[in-house]
Amino acid sequence: MHFLYIDPGSGSLLFQALLSGFLTVVVFSKRIISYIKYSFFKKKRDEDEEAETPE
């Protein structure tokens, strides 16, 4: 048996699933990376602001 043929309906469904999965990973990873950067630089910015504030 040969399972090499994919009809247009199944092919478009497969393509859509792969594309949406890939884009989901890209967007979600960007969000996590930006959150991690924000949390690290937030601490640094808070420390810098405290040092610059005259009392």
C-alpha cells in the first residue's frame, strides 16, 4: 500500500495545523522571553531609580 497521496482537503488541513502550531510557538516564546527580560531589567531599573532619588 502507498500512503503518499494526500487529497487537497487533508493537505490544507495539515498545512493549516502545522502553520498555526509554528506561529503559536513563535508568539508564545517571544512573550515569555520579553517577560523574562522585563523582570530582570525591572529590578535593575528599580535599583537605579532608588539610587538617583535624593532624600
